[in-house]
Amino acid sequence: MTEEEVVADYDVRSPASRTLITVVGTILFVGLVAGLVLGASILMRDTKVSTSVIEIGDSQQIVVDAGDADVKIVQGGPDVIRLAARITSGLRTTSFEVGRRGDEIKILSGCQTWLNPGCGVDTTLEIPEGFPVVIRTTAGDVVADTVDEGVLTVQTGSGDISGRGLTVDEFSAETASGDISADFKTQPFALKATTSSGDISARIPTGKVTYAVTMKSTSGDESSDLTSDEDGDGFVRATTASGDIDITTK
């Protein structure tokens, strides 16, 4: 065996080069698998609609625990809450159940987003006019659209909260991580908005109601068109640990 043959049989690539080739190969393989999973999930994507009608009965307030589902709240008819859920599945079926115990309605849903891109549950709730309702989510956005009268309370662990065309007497919104916005069609009695990380904005019509205004942002700008009146008929409280606060009139 000659010296040249020995050199020819020896892997002259450096350890760094061999490591780089291995890493690149692994990345390409993972990317290929992810692409196949995404493609299959898109091809198998399916959306179903589930509807429920829940009678209020003698309840003085209804609490809706929506889990991690996104929720839209709209005005409905008297005496019942109507629930319509769009359930999107992919490679795996998205789970969905609705149950009730006393004054609490619980929505259970779940999907593996890494295996089912785009999966999830979007829920629309029709609530009676003037009836107090509390909406809770763990990780979902909540939108209230043209809800009339009464007290509406929204609490979410991680998600944005938005109210549009509201004529409610009181709107209370609280999120640990997300923005809060509220646009009122008529003057409310009270607005309470609290977020640990996010912006707060509100548009309130001018009128006879005056407000005691409290704003506090640990890290952000504060702006309000309302003149605070400590003896006012109503109140506005907006608090954020990190974000801007903007209260305007119209």
C-alpha cells in the first residue's frame, strides 16, 4: 500500500466541516417533514359548525368560560344564550364540548397547532339585551359587537379585548397580555380596563354624564379628552403596566 493510497482513504475533511454537513442535513430533513405535515394538514382541513341554545332560567348572571377559544359577542334575543362555534381541524380532529353547571357555561376545546396549522375554535355568543354576562378565556381574543345595555365583563389570560358600537351601562375588560379597545355608541356609566402588557384606547360620546377619570401607565403615555370630575355620575379607570392609554371623545 502506497502513501498516496493511505492519504486517499483518509477523510481529510475537518471536524467542523463534518459537523456543518450533519447540521445542514438535519435542518433540511426537519424542513421537509414540516412541509409535508403542513401540506397534509391544509389538504385535510375541515371546518364544522356546532350550535347550542342555553336557557337562562332563574339565573341573575351567566359566566361563560371559553377556554382558549376566540369569542365574538353579539346582541341576541331574550331569555336564552345562543352559541355557534366554528371548529377547524387538520390532521387531527379539534376537540369541542359545551357543558353547563348552575350559572356557568363551560366550553372545552383543544388542538395541536404544531400538527394542525390553522386549527382552533371561533365562538359567537348571542346574549340577551341588558342581561349581565361574564366572559372568560385563557388564551383567546374577545370582540363585543353592538351589545346593548346591562353589564358586560370580559377577562382573558392572554388575548386582545375589543368593544365596538357599545351601548352597555358598564364595560369591564381585563387581560394579562393584550390590548384593550372600547368604542361606545352611547355614554356608559362605567369603563374599567386593565392590562399588564398592552395599550388601552376608548372612544366615548360627549353628553350629560361626567366622569371621575383615573389613568395609570407604568411605562407609556397617558392621554384623555375627558375632564375628570371626582363628583361625576360615572367613572373611567384605565391601568396598564406597559403600554399607552388614550381616551378620546366624539
